[in-house]
Amino acid sequence: MISSPFSDEQYLQRLLIAEKKPGE
């Protein structure tokens, strides 16, 4: 796997937040 600056968990949480609150 490629090393990412953020963990997969944070990435998934960000996606959920993005879906909940659309970027304005």
C-alpha cells in the first residue's frame, strides 16, 4: 500500500463529512 499523510479512517470520515455537509 502507498503511505498516505492521513490514515484511511480519517479519509473515510472526511468523505462522510463531505457527504453530510457539502463544501461551500
